[in-house]
Amino acid sequence: MAADASWWRDAVIYEIYIRSFGDGDGDGLGDIAGIRSRLPYLRDLGVDAIWITPWYPSPMADGGYDVADYCDIDPRFGTLADAQELIDEVHAQGMRIIVDLVPNHTSDHHPWFQEALAAGPGSPERARYLFRDGTSSGGPPNNWRSVFGGPAWTRVADGQWYLHLFDAHQPDLDWQHRDVRAEFESILRFWLDRGVDGFRVDVAHGLIKHADLPDIPTDHEDMLEPPDRTDHPHWDRPEVHEIYRSWRAIAESYGPDRVFVAEAWVAKPERLACYVRPDELHTAFNFDFLRCSWHADALRAVVDCTTRALDAVGAPPTWVLSNHDITRHVTRYGRASTRGGGSQHESHGPVDVALGRRRARAALLLMLALPGSAYLYQGEELGLEELEDLPIEVLQDPTWERSGRTARGRDGCRVPLPWSGFRPPFGFSPGDTPPWLPQPQRWVSLTAELQKREPDSMLALYHRALGVRRNHSALGEGGWSWLPSATGVLALHRTPGLVCIVNISGGPTALPRHERVLLSSEPLPDGALPADSAAWLEVADHHVPQRAAATSFPTDGVPGRW
Ligand code: GLC
């Protein structure tokens, strides 16, 4: 592991959705042993760090984002000793490891919640959560809605209601309570003491609720969207920032290389920038990039607005195309409407998967050429598509039931990876145990084993792109500008000596003057860049023309959760 305190400013970080990465013990569910045995794959791929989704003891009402004990490991994933060995081994292999922190809510199996239920209304035990009496007409305390569908309140036997912005098995903590703050500070230290390099902060924009828990005004277009205003009663409230200042101080006490990445769904880059001011969290996921349609002007505007807002606070931008909550980008890019976000786990018409893969290859070269750090989601390096036709009996995402079976939820991006072989479980588990979500037989052509041998595979492209990025001094942090380009074409100049050109114009485009092609997402017939492809070109900087004007925030990059 490089002793570089600012490693996170341009790291490529690979998200491991632990249930679906690799199964070591043969029960059909991913685990720590499955990750350990595949670390060489990740090292060879060329990522700098891994982020592991929650591995704590959990009833799995929301895939582990319902934590019953923050300082232990779920026995289905392994033991605390296994986790320690993994942390040490990741470091020994020259990578870093980030764990997932879930502070907005606990599981309803957490001892605090069980104590709160037992202790009754008005007790100190209830004060750590948001228990309230209902209205005089017998309804819930206010009109808030759960992100997964239905009301955000559930009634307990004695008549009181508790708040849950997500599933009813995920009661929200009251972050005004000093026990809650103290507990999470000690959880941070627990994992920092074990050597983790950082934390991904779940729902970082949701911890503080308005003290009066008022109704959400009906003029808020969508009750669940983070609005571009500071008076939303539960999203993106200014008081969250003092929590992150205290956490930053704790991380700094372990050294400048222990970091946070915020999952904050906010209205625009300026709001995101508030989370990454110098004394707060280090970085934040840039969901505007993932929500953006496959359109040159929209992408250019997202890049401009993101970099401008984050430069103003001295934080590096991050770029992400997929994660465990969002329709895989191969599928998004294969649709007529390529925009991400919104209620996108409901089907949006036919998908041209081959087109989606072609665009995904180009998008990778764009993402890895941008300044700052990038997140990959397991399976995107294999070109996996969203599985939108999983049988309803296997669906596990709480969204399915809570939406009254109208939204299938996020299982389609969480199907276990195909590693090798010719039939499911494709090497995901030793032996033949069926994985917890079924893999389609057609993934036989997408296994990592097969793609390793194919020079034009998605995996080979990721491997090469990460290799060039690691070794080229222009990539990662550093200077950049747009070059003048034809309509529908993006040309990004990185200094010294590299141009990334992305063609979204619908037809071929000429390559700008260059010394040689470093990498391209498709073959380049007659020296032209075909539609929906991208290339990295080595250039002589003095041949590169003037910077093009910056753009304003895209109208189609409007927020949407999932
Ligand atoms: C975050 C996670 C998501 C989870 C939710 C509630 O958005 O990414 O998977 O369901 O928080 O914890």
C-alpha cells in the first residue's frame, strides 16, 4: 500500500456488494472468505481500494442496511477475526478498504430498539429514536413517506408511532440525542482501530430531522426528492454538518489518510460541496453523473458544474455510473431514454443491451479520464446488465412489498457475479448451491474466466484503462479543459499530453491531431471515431487548441433517487 496521505483524491474504488461478490462457504450467499479468495482478481484489475457494503449482524430486511450490531460481523459473512484478516490482506496486496457506516437508522433487532419497545412511551430508551403519539384522529404523526413506499411511520402495541424513512425494520435514530452521537463516535474508533481506511456514510443527508417533525408542504413537487431549499424537514438539513465536523476530527486523529465518502442525495453540486468542506467529509458520490443521460451537452454540463462546485471547497470530484441501488448503466444506456434516477427500477421500455454495452465502454473511458476519483460497481467490468425479469417469488428488496408490488426494487442489479464455468452458479459458490438470486444462463458468455481470455472483452477494456490511468501522469488529479469539438462530441484535454474524445453524435467523427492512440473503446476504422465510442489519444500539448466555454447546470440532470 502506497504511504500516500492523499490517495483518495484520485483513487479508483471498487464497490463490493458482499452478498453477491463471492461465496466461500457454499451457502449461496457471498461472504468474507469469498472476497479474500478473489483479492488477486481485484489487484490485477488495478483498483486502488474496495468498499464493502454492510457486513454487520443483521436480519437482512434491507440487505444488511438494517444493522443489529455495528461492532461485529454477521455469521453468514464470517467472524470479526475474518474481517481483520481481510483488512490486513487487502493492505498486504497494496489496496485500501472502506466499510459502510449506517448512521441514520438501526435494525429493529438492535438492542436499543428492543429496549425502547420494552420501556414504553416517555422513557429515556425511546428518546434515542423518534417515537411520537399519533394525531387525534388516529393517524400517524405527520405525512412523511418511506423511500421504499408507504408511510414513514409504524405503530407499536402501546399506540405510539416510530419514524422510519426506509423500511419499518429500520427505525430512524434521533441524532439530537447525545447517546447516539457518542455511540457512533465509538463505532468509528472501533473500525479505525482495526485498520480500515475509511467509511462510506449511508444516507448522509438524512440524519437530522426538523425538531417539530412538521408535515412536508404540498408544494414540494415530490415528497422524497431532496429539494433545492434548506427547509426540507428531513433531507439535507444544515445541522448535519456539525456531525461530520466531529467525525472528521476523529479520522484526522488516526492520520490524514483515513477518509469518508458521503452518500448524499442532494439537489445540486453546490449543496454536495457543503458536505466536503475542508473540515467535513473528504468526498461524496456524484450522483448527477450517474443520473445524467447519454448526451454530450448534458454530460459536459455535469462535469463543469461538479468540478466548479467542488473546486470552490478544495475537494476532488468523484464519478460513478452504477451502484447497488441503481439500474445498471448497460441497461440504462440501452434504452431510448438513457437518464438515470427517478423511479427507474420500474421497466422503461425495450433495452438494446449491445448498444448499452457499447456506450458503457465509452462512458468508462470518459469517467476514468475525468479529474478526481472514480467508483466502480462489481460486475460492471463484466458488462452485466440489469435483470429486470427476476421471478417475483425471489425478490427481496423491501421496495417490492412496500410499493404494493408496483416497483420491483433493486434486486436486478444485485445478482451474484458469474466467475467461471458453463452453468449457474458460474463459480460464485463452490459446488452447485443455487445463489440467493438466480443468474441467467446467458451470462455463460460473460464470466470473468472467459473475458480474461478475450482481448476485446469488457473486462479487458477495464484492465487496460485502469493500467493506463495508473501509469499516465495526466490522469487522476490535475489540469484539464474542454477542447472545441463538433456537436455531440466531447473532447477533454488532460495535461500533460492526453485527450479523451467521446462521440455521442450518432455518426462517425474525425479524431483530432494526435501522436498515437493509447486506448479506444471500439476499433477505429479509417482513423475515425465511430458513434457511441471513445478514445484516449496521446497529443503534443502545443498542438492542442484553446479551451471551450464552460456550460451551466443541465436541465435534464434533475435529481431523482431511484
Ligand atoms: C442507502 C443504501 C441503500 C439502503 C438505504 C437505507 O441508500 O445505499 O441500499 O437501502 O441507504 O439504508
